[in-house]
Amino acid sequence: MAALLPSDEEYLKTPVLKLARNRIVWLCVLMVSGTLSSLVISHYETLLATVMALSSFITIITGTGGNAGSQASTMIIRGMALGEIEVKDVLRVVWKEVRVGALCGIALGAVNMVRMTFFSPSTGFLVDFTVSISMAAVVVLSKTIGCTLPILAKILKVDPAMMAGPLISTLVDAVALIIYFSIATMLLL
């Protein structure tokens, strides 16, 4: 679940070089895929220059999205491991996670709105609202991505745990930024 190639050897008996080799491939893939987030931010440079406060909340939006997606993938991987979830259940799983995401997103958006009102009073209502609405939308989409990637892995005959954690976070980061900046463009420009 941490983007590692599998190993059947005991950790303490595995040579350092082999451990590094098993990790470096995924670290490179994730680093290069992080370029997508950089491209999204570059695309919205004018918006960020116009409303500088938006940049302060990028990490909270992407972090919350990554956590939401990882929660969903963990539950689905567990359900598949226990035989509770099959590939044929994908639509039921997505529908359930969209609803869970909506409830979590609304709650997080509301808490964030209160948090920003008291701890970031200089940003103003419209920026606070933009960040909070974006957070709610990102949580819904992140949970959807998080629940579908392990099932997609199963279809592709890849270990579903390989689709968890870092891969979900990397994908969710880019999608979260697109959602955040799109909502900010609509509400603030």
C-alpha cells in the first residue's frame, strides 16, 4: 500500500540494495507523475497571482483529498481480501462511496468554513467559501477515485494494494487542484 514492489524475503535478511531497488521504481513513477500537479498549478498562475491567499490552502485541499481517497481504498482492499467485495460490485461500491463522500465532504467543508472564519479572518468570506466548497467536492471525488482504483487493479490482475496510498494521493492531488482552481475561477474572478 506504500507503492513498493512485493518481496517474499524477511526485511532484516534482505540486502539494502534489493530494498532500494524495490522502492526506487515506484518513487520515480510517483515523482514524475507529480509533474501533473505542477502543470495544473502553472496553468492557474494568473489566478494565484490575483488571489494570493489561495496558495495557502493548496496543501490542506490536496491532503484532505489524499486522506479521503486512501480511506476509501483501504476499505475496498479490505473488503476484497475478505471476499465481501467483487469486481461486479463496482457500481454499488461507487454509489456508496459517493454518498459517504458527500456526507464527509459537507461536514469537512462546514468545519473548514468555521475554522477559516476564526483562524484566517483576513481571507474574507468568498475565499473561505471557495476553499470549503472545493474541499467538499474534492472529498467526494477522492473517495470515488479511492474506491475504483483497487477494483480496476483487480480487473487488470495487479495487486490492489499497489493502487493504494501514494498512487491515489498523486492522482487525487492533480484532480483536487483542478477542482479547487476551477471553483476559485468561477467564484473569485
